[in-house]
Amino acid sequence: MFEQHLLPPISRDISGLAIHQHIRALFPILRSITGKGIEETLQYISGQIKNFSTTSVASGDLVFDWTVPKEWNVNSAKLMDKHKNIIIDINDSTLHILQYSLPFNGLVSREDLEEHLFTLPNQPDLIPYKTSYYTENWGFCLSENQRRKLTDTHYYVDIDATLAPGFLTYGEVLIPGESDEEFLFSIHCCHPSLANDNLSSLAIAIELIRKLQDLPERRLSYRFLFLPGTIGSITWLARNSDKTENIKNGLVLSCLGDKGPFTYKKAREDSASINALMGKLLSRQSNARIWDFEPYGYDERQYCSPGFNLPVGCLMRSPNGTFPEYHTSADNLDFVTPDALETSFSLLADLITITENSLYPVSTSPYGEPQLGKRGLYPLQHEALKTDEIGDDLPDQLGLLWALNLSDGKNSILDIASRAQRSFRSILYAVDILQKAGLLKLYGKEQAQPFPTP
């Protein structure tokens, strides 16, 4: 058997304010599934991390049952009264334009204009986020209160936009490890000025990549995808089908900046390893929710489509469509909080720490409890263990005994933490203490062997 060693936990020393700063920088950009906005967003990401690459796929290319759409860009969009006074302007909010709006310039009647206005009557102060990706139309999104003030008989519309053959662009980074087995993280990055629904996850992913790239060694490989929703993941899958066999776990990340409790939506197969992993990780999170898979939501439904059936779930706080700010102008910079962003980052850092230390301890003294006192481990000297990195995850005496008792080659470190009802990091440090004391050895799942007869 080949004995393994522990890898240090991913550092959680990132400020929520630093994550929030990424959101602030990206918030004003008019993003869509194609065009200059998403390209500018990907350029920002490229400036933050190493080895980031982008791929552009031409309009009209077939990707499974879909066709890559035309590229959409907007220079300006204004609605004006008969005196050319500006009433609606995308310079005030990128949400004001109907996504993929056709260009239009001219005088229209109030009656005709009504067919091209999109509001939220039940939330009269908010601007909705609306799209028309695959149905040609032009239009404006505005608050219901703004719409009610449109009492003139005619209005000028000036939408300077282009919808023409071009490219769909997505970004990715592969962080290689000792194994070709990959953990996939997928983030959609096509929404304009929505801080929680996509920018929160994008910002957290930037910092997570930085931490991973700074590690001196990694057991697994990690792939991060930054894609336009739906068509982006379908395009990536169509062009990278041969790479999917390496994906052993994965998460779609979304809505991770609000104050709601964590919600995990399962991968399609109940037996998928990511489901068990997230279930144990979230068991210590207050009010965390586990939802069964359904073929609706974010890009997990593409990765879990029957032809691929990848072990990819979705991690959120408040799920899509369940909070009043969703897809409205209320999903702004004040809605996402540094504390929530920092907690979400820490959870994902713990997840990576767990996957990097998916090892099975085997006791070297399994017959009766080994004498800890002669090894200086009873009582456990807390002061000698304290470091800034351990923080609140300081192991205790009972945690040490749990780690000893369950080190039978059948339980992973995560299994032990779950059974002992302690944090993973606490048990990880306990295992480290015991391994250094020569009381246990660590193996991969397939290498751990039962004890010999005494």
C-alpha cells in the first residue's frame, strides 16, 4: 500500500469586501449571451487570474440541437417624448433595454409603444430583466411607475443596436493536479447589472481560482467555465465532449451573495458522489436546504442531460425565482453583502479542502485504545496547536478519539467528521496529529486494507 499525506486546507483569509469589489467593477457592464459586454467581462477575469483562455464560436455553428446565435451589441438606447426629452436611457440602467432588442428608430404612437414595454405591475418601483434571444423584437424594460407616466400620444424611439453574424465567446481555466480527474465549476456570466444572479458567483470564483493556483500541490484537477447561460454550456459540451469523462464532481454556482441559507440542488443521479459530498458539507450549516434535481434552473440541466448525465449539482443561497429581487433592478450592489460573499467563499474553500483530502485513515494500533498520554496527546495541549490558520477549528480530545476509533480503512476523513459532528477541518487537524504520532496511516479508498488478526 502507498501511504499518502494530508494537503493543507485552502486558506479562507479573503475579505468579503475584496470579493464585493469585483462585483462593483463588473456591475455597470451591459452583458448578454454574445457581444462586447461579455467579452469585456471575460477580459476582466483574465486580468485577475493566470492561464485564463477564451474561445469564440461563430454564429450559425451547430451545437447539438442548437445554433449559435447572431452577435448582439448596443451603442445606445433611448425613449424620448415628442420634445426629444429623454425618459428612458440605458446609461441610467443596463436593464432598460430588452436583451437582444432589434435596432429601431422612429416616432411611434403610445398604443404601439405599449407592445414593446416590459414592467412588473406587482413591483411598480423595479425594472425587470427581460430577454428576447430567439424571438425578434425591440423594446424597453422600465418600472411600472415610469410606464404610468407615459401619457403623450407619441414617443421617439432610438435604439442603436446591431444583430449580425459574429461570435459567442466563453472563458475557462484548467488548474491541473496529480490526477486527470476533474472537479468542474460552471458560472454563467451573461446578465447585465444583476449582482447576485451571476456576479456574486463570478467574483467568488475569481478568488477561489487564485487560491487553487497558489497551492504548491493538488491531487485533483479543477476546471472553471465562465459561460453565457444555456447556449454557452451547450456549446462547450458540444466542442468538448471528449473531456467530460474526466469530470467526477461538479457544481454550477449562482446567487451566492444574498443573506439566504445555502441551497444545494442535486445532480440528476441520486448516487452521484457530489450529492453525498454536499449533503455532509451542508449538514453543519444552519437551515441549509437540499433539493432534488429537476430539469429547470441553471446550466446543471445541460450537464445532467441524459446523454452526459454528469455528477454536477447547483449551489445557491436563495434559489432562482424565490426572492423578490430576482431578475430585477433590486438585485443591486446593496443586495449582496460582504459577509454572505465571504461565507460562500469559505464553504467552497472547505469543499476543495475535503476533495483534496479524500483519504481513508487506518489505525496502526487498532486493538484497544492506544495510550495517548505517553505520546503527549492526553490531555491534548491546545496551546501548542493554536495557529491563525486553525482558528475555530481547533481539535478537541473527543475529536481525537473519534478519529482514532473510526480509522478502520472504511471511513474517509469526511465520514469521520460527519459521524463525530465536528467540522472537517477540526478532524483533519486531529488526523494530522495522529499521523505525526505514528498512530495512523492514510490511504486512498482503493488502497485501504482491513486489519490483520491480532
